Amino acid sequence: MSHAREQVLGFLRAIYARDIPHALTFLDDGFSFVGHVPVQLFPHLGARHGKAEIAETLRAVQQRYVSMHHDVLFIATDGDRVATIVRVHLRKRVSERVIEFLVADFYTLRNGLIIEQRQFLDSFDLVQQVLEREVIEDISKGIRAKLSLAAAE
């Protein structure tokens, strides 16, 4: 197995074991993270730079969720680049509700450490799970209201 693959898997194991100090050992000091999600709802998942900001993000996630588990469904490596698809299971601290979603991550390593992570997920589905309700009707009502206003003008 490639070193890059093992580094990413080790990073994921540390995150989901809730071991922030160990997770940080897999990262370069100049680590850059971007989670492509609505940051208005998930402010801790926007752009983050450096180990201190990542540690803060991981602490925020741990405060919101009492348990965290993951299953790596797919992993591919090409030199110092790694792509993963991971099924994530989180149990909300407040309601005990389980949130489950897929996330695609793209990592770049330099000198054996992760320097960059780009994350993509189905944010619509995640929003519904976090809010614990269907939001499509709210969106539809908003669109219909805007269309009615536009038609009246």
C-alpha cells in the first residue's frame, strides 16, 4: 500500500476516534481545508488553514456529536494524491438522532504529510437531517412567493 493512502487512512481513524492530537500529526503545518457546504449552517466547515483552525473545527464537531463513526467505501491513490468516499455516522449530542451521509474528500500530500483537503457532500440531505425536518416544502414556498411577487410587478 502507498504511504499517501496509509496517511489518509490514519488521519481518518484518528478523527473518528476523537483523537485530535493524533489527527494533527498527519497534517503539514500549512494544511488547507475547504468543505463545500452552506457555511451559514455549518460555519465550522468552511475554509480552514493551519493545524490550530483544524483542531478548532474538530472540537466543534465533537461538541455537537456524541459519537462518530465512518466506513471508507472507496479510496484511490495517484502518487501524492488520494481520493476517498466515506459514509459518515454521527449521533447528535442534544437529540441522540443519528445523521448519516456520504462525503467525497480529495487530499494532496507533500513530504509525507497532508497539505490539502477538499470536501464535497450532499449538503441538501445533510441540512434536512441536521434540522430534523424536510425543507423542500419551505424552499418551494419561498420560490412560489418570489414568483408571485415577480408576476405582480
